[in-house]
Amino acid sequence: MDSERLVADVDELRDYGNDVSTESDGVRSYIIVSGFILPDGYEPRATDVMMMTDYQYPLSAVDMFWTFPHVRCSGGGWPQNADQFQEFIGKNWQRWSYHYTWNPAKHNLASHLEVFHARLANAA
């Protein structure tokens, strides 16, 4: 079951104009932002980005990112720390192992997505 805070933070992502869906497997909640536009230097130009949490959100840190379809650098290689793949909710997601110190009083889904975008832009 999703916490009130998680529901509010998903709604905030939608308020920013994102196409957001959620799924749950009873243990985890998956938040999927569809059609996320990638900065120059990546192919394809857009992908779905998944974030994962659990019923303790926001106390449980939201960590890493997953994309589908898989993303490559324009030169053909895998982006740094994004060469592992995992099955979740019926898809083979590309895992981006980007970490930072999560602070539940300061961070939310929107700020987590901003971290992903900033790291992509800085790495390209």
C-alpha cells in the first residue's frame, strides 16, 4: 500500500507535466515516468524511467534508476554504471547505479528525477 506522501509526490510529478504510472507487487512500489527526454549524447532520445520504493517511503531511500528501453551512449557503449539489467513488472530494465545520500526531509521523487537528469547531462 502506498503512503500518503508517495501518492502526493507522484501527483507532484504529474503536476510538472510528466506522464507517470505506478505499479506495486505487494512489497515494492514502482513509479514509472514515461517518455523521459534524455539530454544529447544518448540513444534513444526518450525512455521510460522507473524509480522504486516501499511502504516506508520517504524513510526508505529511493536509490538508483531503471530505464526501458535500454539506453546507450551515442557512440554505442553503455553509460557509466548502467550496464546491468533486471526484471521487474514484466520488463527487462536497465539499472543505473547512481547513488547519493537520501534525506527524507529534503528529497522526494521529483528531486530524485532531477538527480538522474543532472548526472546524465554531466556525463554526456
